[in-house]
Amino acid sequence: MTSDPTTLDSPAAPSHDAVVRARKAVIASSVGNALEWFDIIVYSSFAVVISELFFPEVSGFAALMFTFLTFAVSYLIRPVGAAVIGSWADRRGRRSALSFTILLMMVGTGLMAVAPTAAVIGPVAAGLWLLVSRLVQGFSAGGEFGSATTFLVETAPDRKAFYGSWQVATQGAALLLASAFGFGLTTFLSRDQLYTWGWRVPFIVGMLIGPVGFYIRRRMDETAEFVAADKEHNPLGAALTTHVTRLLTAAGAVALASLSVYLILYMPTFAVKSLGLPGYAGFLGGMIAGLVTLAGTPFVGRLADRVGPARVMTVAAAAAAILAWPLFQLLVAVPTVAVLTVVQVAFGLVMAAYFGPLPGLYADLFPTNVRSTGMAVGYNLGVLVFGGFTGAIFTALIQATGSKTSPSIYFVVIALLSLVTVVLARRRFGVR
């Protein structure tokens, strides 16, 4: 009796129970990831309002810089959160780390929801309150991506890039929801209502998501890969010594992904301050870009499973480098809501195409016993350098050069950096 060669070559289909566990993992990981990004996006989207409420004593440019720098300072602590929570996940389990991160996120978002403004407690105390809330959120966010992505790809029975891509898809959901809040609040509330209580509404909603996510995560099982793996006594030490080149590769690879997200988040501020468009303008494009990311990223993940994450990211990075400058030229030449929306959607497509396969690439970069630490530290180093300071860098570039298109040059440089990093990852580490 002869065997069917096609049967021998084809991997066995995953069991029904394995598929159910993977789908539950998507939900458990997505809730926390969505909450993290919802908080980040709301803060960025309401930067103009927050700057006037918390830094009223300084000029418009200086107030915006204070707001974005306070936002950026939270990114300084993200690598610390990545090291602590990532190591925890590699030593004690993915599930407990994920439960801890969502509790911290809830605290950080809650601090923003009830934050007293400068008119209530003075500018110094108000600024410190803002800083503490961002530091708490930054610490928790530092461990979220690595732990959640590791949990996802280790639970996935097959198609790891597809399941990992849901980390990015839920960022699209957060962008859609946060932009919808921004659009609704700036359109239907008076200026007095928006500045008095309206800006707090999204943070209150975000805070209420936390208990739901905590409940879901506590009911999840630990991943079989983690249970079976030989545990590393000091995963952080191993990541920083044995796997340091992989860490730097992870940091460089996330550069374009991170910058794409924060460019879209910067658009509401850019629309109002640089283009003179109405307050709702950037939110409309953000909603559509979020929808594009939510719907499109899983398809990119499927493609990455077939041809390899690195190959998809190489094409996306090249497209980003080519398109950034003409898109900004078009927007500045024709500063309308319609053009702004088209530009944001275009950057949303680039973000989905490049960011979607990134979790799959990361999963191939690091072995199981340091995977969560490696993902978390590498990701957050890249986000710190290339993401958290985006708003401040763009604002400073426009102020220094007098050119509204100057952010596009910075974007092209980062796109080329990520392109080179992904190519090197393919050649050095053999990732597809």
C-alpha cells in the first residue's frame, strides 16, 4: 500500500479546539491592545485642547510642544515596562503578565479621565498629574505588545502571521473609535462644552473597557509553547547579550510602522494649526484610516503567511518612501478636508501593509524562552526613538524650516531605514 504524497507534504489541519483557543486568544489580546491604543490616540487627537487646558500660560507653539513632550516622556519608560513585564511573561507566563498590563492601563486612563486642569490646581501640579498618567500608561504599554503578540502567535495552531496581524487590526479599531469620538465631540459640542467636559468622555469610556479585558484575560489558558519550553532564568540578560543583534533588528523594523501610526495621529493637529482646517477635519480621515487598517490588516496577514512577512514589508516600505513626499505636497497645495482624508487613508494603507506582518516577523526573530522579552524590548526601543517624539519632531520641523511639507522628508528617511533593516533581517536571520 502506497501513501499519498500530497498527504505527507501537507500539514495536518488544526483541530476544532485549537481554532477555538486561537480565536479566544485574539479577543483576549485585542481588548488590551485596543485600550492601550485608544488612550494614546485620544491624547494625540485632543492635543490642541489639552495644551490650552494644561499649559495656558505659554504660547500656542510652546503649549503644543509641552503637550507632545509630556506624551513623549511616557515613551522613555516604555523600555523599562518592556523589560520588567516581558521578563515576567517569559519566566512566569503570558497570561499573568497580560492581566497586569491591562490593570495598569486602566489606572493610567482613569488618571486622565479625572485630571484637574491648570485652572483648578495650577499649571505645575496639572502638568505633573498629566505626566504621572502618561508614565503609568507608558509602563503598562511597554509590556503589552510583546506579551500579547507572543500569546497570540504561540496560541495560533497555524497561520501565525494572520493571527499576529490582529494586534495591528485592533489598533485600527482603536483609531476608528477614537477618531469617531473626536469627530462627534468637536462637531456637536460647543467650544465651552468640549473644553469643560467633552474631552474627558473618551478617557472615561476607555477606563470602563479595562474590567472587561481583565475578566477575559484571567479566564485564558497558558500557551502550550511556554509550558513546554525550557525557562530562561534571566530572559532580559539573555536578550541583551546573546540576542542583542535581533533586538536592534526588531527596533529598526518597527520604525516605519510606529511613525505611520503617529503621523495619522498628528493629522488633526496639523489640520488645525498648519492648514487652517476645521477641528473635525483630521478625525474624519482618521476614522476611514482606522477602518482600512481594521479590515485590511488580516488580509495582509494571510498574504504574509503565504509569501513571508519580510517580503510583504519590503514592498510596503518601498511604497512608503516613494509616496510620502508627493502626498504631503498635494495636501499643502490643496488644503481641503477631502484631500486630507485621501492622504490619511493612503498612509493608513501603508501602515496596514507594513505593520500587519510585523508580529509574524518578530515571532521568527526570537526563540520561545526570550520571545516576550525580545519582542517587548525591541518593539519599544523602536517606538521610543521613532514614534513617541513624532508630534514634537513634526511641530519643531515646521517651526524651524517654515515648510509645511518638511515632515515628509523625515518620513522618507525612516521608511528607507526600515527597508534596509527588513532586508538585512532576511539575509542575516533567514526570516521570510
